[in-house]
Amino acid sequence: MRTILLLLLSNVFMTFAWYAHLKNLRAAPWYIAVLASWGLAFFEYLLQVPANRAGYGTFNLGQLKIIQEVITLSVFIPFAVLYMGQQMKLDYLWAACCLGGAVFFIFRS
């Protein structure tokens, strides 16, 4: 559970690092957005690296990656809709279904 919680928190930082500058720093020069994103990504790595180290052994490498992808979509959808003001799309559901298939196949053995 610690691995999943740390990955969830790290993904919140990374989602903001990757996309929040599109809303907040739109008028700023690109290098300011890069510096702000790097600053956020630093905190993402402080959580992500320990998460993967703690989870490796309980989960194999492929399972860790699929867990991360499920968390990424779980964080991205609310971020896109609530923070960035994007419209909720049925495509998010289809993407989640595809990830559900990935979860099935990576965890079935």
C-alpha cells in the first residue's frame, strides 16, 4: 500500500510539472516553464524513487509500470477536468478499460 500511495502522490506532482504551466505560465518564456516544471519534478522523484524501491520485490517491474499507468490516468482525468477546465470525455473511460486489460494481463500470472 505504501508503494501505491507514494506513486499516487508522486504522480500528482508530475502531472502538475508536465501540464500546469500550460495554464499558469502560458505568457511566460518557455525556460521559466521548464524551471518551474523541474522544481515540481524534483518532489515527484523524492516520492517516486522510494515508491519503486519499496514495491520492487512485492511487484515485478512490469507490474510496477502498469500500476504507475493506472495511477497516471486516475490523477490525470480529475486534473484535466477540474484544474485545466477540459470537458469530461467518454474516451477517458475507454482508456481506463484498456488499462484494465493491461492490469489483467500483467497480474494474471
